[in-house]
Amino acid sequence: MTTPQQMRDKNIALLNQRGFKSATWMPLPAAVGDVSEETGFAGGTLRPELEIANRLLCHCAVFAWGSAPSEFEQRVTEFILNNELRRSMTDSELNIVNLPMDDARADYAHLIGWRLENMWSLAWILGLADEPSATTGQLPEETSGALLSLFLPGFTTTADSLLSRGQTQSIETVIEMEDRFYLAHNAVRSGQLGKAGMLPDDFDPVADGGAIHERRHSLTWSLAPGTRWDETDLST
């Protein structure tokens, strides 16, 4: 089994190779089985698969409600009802899906694409997507298309059907990936504060850094059982 220090060394080497320089004082990732809720950093326990699948469904529903053409309204409404997604949504998500779809699209279309970044990490955890990148900006069209294909064309997907299609990553693999994003997110925050040399020259701290933030959110939340989505500690 890989130790926390070995994970950290591997991730630092990978990120440094790609031009990301994180702080050296950051706490090591938790060992498998550890829970570090008091510190706010990811523990060594993965949430139940069903919770992760339901969160993926919520992101898909909110993304669709804020971006899809009006002819999808009935299908997405049934998707939300059939999966009882309102029980798993945050207040801000409910505020979006409680609007008429046309209004939601007008008010949130410019922001809703970030949901795809959240979806990428969640789908990867469940074995339904390629490995999320901790060193590139907004996800490519090929990846977004693959994510949406999990639900299209009919929005008949359920949590159980998602879980039947993939093999969930091992807890050790998820911890290592979360640590990679934790470090990358630290470099992004430094770059956003104007510190030079922390990011590749062609990496935009805000536009590209936002993608790292959202992908990391899903990973950190998945390793913090009992923590609400909108209360996930994303400090670096």
C-alpha cells in the first residue's frame, strides 16, 4: 500500500513537471481508513457510492435546467422527480430548478458550465469517465460530450443504473487524486494572488483555475462523509 508521503512525493513531482508549484508545508493526505474531519482535510473514507451517484445526478439536472432547450423541460422535470433529487440538492440548486427553465437559462447559462467540471470527478470516481486533469483548464468538448452521454437522450438514468455501469475507484486511488488536486489548487490560489512562478505561463489563474477548483470540490466532498456539498472545506 502506498504511504501518504509516497503519494505526496509522486504528486509533487507530477505537478512540478507540468509547471505547478505548491507550498511545501501542506498536510499530507490521510492514510486509508483515517478520518480527519477536525482538520477539514480529506479523510481516508469514501462516501457511499449511492451518495456520489446522487450528487452526479443533481449536477446533471441543474446543468440541464440551466442550459437545455425548453423542449427538454418535461424530461428533466421527470428526471428530477423520479430520482427524488430535490432531497439531495442544495438551496442554491433548488433556487435554479424552481425557476421556469427559460428563466433559469437566462439567469444561469453563463455559470452553469462549471457543473460539468464537478461531474467529471464524480463520474471518474464511479468508473464512468477518464481521469480528471489537475493541470489543464476547462474540460474539452470530447469529455463534456462523454459525460452528458451518461444521461442523454432520454434522461432516464438512475443512481442504480450508473452504479451498474462502472467500477468504483479504490479508496487509495481517490485519496491520491484528491491530494493532487489539493496541491494544484494551492498553486492556483497563489497564482490568483499574483505570486509569480506558481503556474505554467499559459495557464489562466481565474478561468483555468476555476476548473481545478470545481474538480477538486467533488473529490474532497467524496472523501468527507457527512459533509454537505456546499459546506465542503476547500481551503489550501
